[in-house]
Amino acid sequence: MHLSQIVLYLSLLIALGPVVLSDQETHQQPPASNPEDAEQCATCDVRQQIKTMRLNAIKSQILSKLRMKEAPNISRDIVKQLLPKAPPLQQLLDQYDVLGDDNREVVMEEDDEHATTETMMMIATEPESVAQVDGEPKCCFFSFAQRFQANRIVRAQLWVHLRPADEATTVFLQISRLMPVTGGSRHIRIRSLKIDVNAGVSSWQSIDVKQVLAVWLRQPETNWGIEINAFDSRGNDLAVTSTEPGEEGLQPFMEVKISEGPKRLRRDSGLDCDKNSPESRCCRYPLTVDFEDFGWDWIIAPKRYKANYCIGECEHMHLQKYPHTHLVNKANPRGTAGPCCTPTKMSPINMLYFNRKEQIIYGKIPSMVVDRCGCS
């Protein structure tokens, strides 16, 4: 290579070097991030952490408020077997279908204007052997929690499913109280009902057992169970007391409504965060709890609901009201002084669920929805 060519080559290399070097830097080094974008990413991480903490807290709160140490071990298949296919339960499920899982327009709080009730549905089990003869009858015994009080019972209905009759006939539904066999007579008829049925049609029938239940609650030692019969004109017993294949969900059960105390209606009003809200303002963000994601098949309804959570800073709105606290927070940002963004108003949710005894409960769980957030 001639000297003149070498000089020309070096001259071009010197001239183009910075350009090539700059191009390599462009590809190898990412552009400097926007400080605002970095701050938004950090805010998203904080929100996600708070949402996760809130979901874990909700799981613990529900179990605690239902007096459960752990969730009932009830699978989806067991739910299908135990869930009665009866009018009162279907009416409750229809309410969720109409209102939606997360309808929160109207909530309840204490007052002297309206009364609400809790509903318990107890599925019949087999009586103790002392009340049986040769293993009969197979039905029906109902156990009651100690917290039941006779003076709080609003209504008690026994629901019985009748198999279809071969012809139009009159059915006599009879309820007899069981007694220990050693005590002599083990049948004491307590209620009866005359029912006209059509041929080939099955049906649910209910009979009032409020007085019977009140006696059992006042004198638990008299509760040995009941025997249910529904004889047609030919002497056939049409009552479903022990389910055959294909009759799942048709076993007898007792529906009990219990008074909870006075309540009043109010409208839900929460301070929601929106696109125009400052990122730092204390406000309410949406959070949906999905019980199926928890693996909680024992909760019948709702399957999900809006719980919401609070997040944001309070220093701006409290600067004038709490100037000293504001200065302390500035001097010691890791300290505990100063107001925090927390729920200032919460409301309950209604829930239909199985308890550990496989009884169906329809009740109210307090303080499960964040209605309003504030600094305190």
C-alpha cells in the first residue's frame, strides 16, 4: 500500500470514527428513562403490593368473622351433591343473577328503621341409633348451633320433595317426632298437611315447624330428630328422605330465618380515583375479589365482589391542618408520624356459603367493602 493511500485511509478513519462510535452507543445503551415514567412504574408496583396484601387480609378476615380456623374442605363436586334444588335457595341465587356478583349500589348499616335476617339451611342427616329400630328411619336429624336463640327465630320451614304420583291424588304429609326406643312410643305426630297433587309431577312442599324448633332450642335434650312420610291414596310414601341416584339435592332440609337487629338503607358513596386525579391524592381504587381464584368452592354466592382499597398521600391536604406533622414527615420520611390513607367507611356483604358442618348459611359479613377513603 502506498504512503498516500495509507494517509487517505487514516484520514477517513479519523473523520468517520466518531460517527461510527456514536452509532454503536445508540444501539448498545438504552436511552435515559423519563423520570416521570420511572415514577409511574414505581407507583404501579406499590399498588400491586397493596392489592396483594388486601386480598390476603380479606381471606383472613372472612375466616375470622365466620369463626373458622381454616376454609371448609368442600369441593365443587360435593357442593353439587349437597346443594338443595329447592325454591328458597333458588330465590337467593336468582337475586345474585339479577343484581350481579358485585352490586354495591345499596348497602345496610345500623338504625331503627329496617330489620334484616340471616338465613340458615340445614340439610337432614341420619338420626342416632337410639331413635332407630333396625336402622330405620334413615331421616331426619337437624343439629343447631349454640348461638341460636328461640326468641330470634322469625320463620322455620321444613322443605320436603315429593316424588311424582302415578295418578292425581291427595297426599298426607306427616311429621312425627322421634324418641328413644327405650322410652316406649317413638312416634309423636307433631304436624300434618293435606296436599293435592297431579299425576307424574314432582314438587317441593313446605310446612311450618317454628314451634317445634323453639322447643328444641329451649330443650335440646328432646331433639332426637323427626320422621317424614307423605302417603298417597294407595299407601305409597312419596317423600324423598334418602336420595336415590339422580335425586341429588332433593333431600329434606330446614330453612330458618333469624332476626339480626335493626338496620337502615343508605346509598354507597366513595371517593374514587380517576384519570384526572393526582397520583399522590388519597382515594379509592377498585379491587375485585374472586373466590374461585382462592379455590373456595364452599362459597356459593357471590363468586366475586368489589372490595376496593385505599392508597395515596395525605401531606398536601394536611399541610395547613397539621403543619407540625407535615414538617416531621419531611424531616423523617421513614417515621410513623402523620396521617395515613385508610378506609374511613366500610360496608358488609351478603354471602351464601357452607359451614364446616355442611350447613348452608345466608348471612352478612361486616366491613368487607371499602366505601370511602381518607387521611387519619
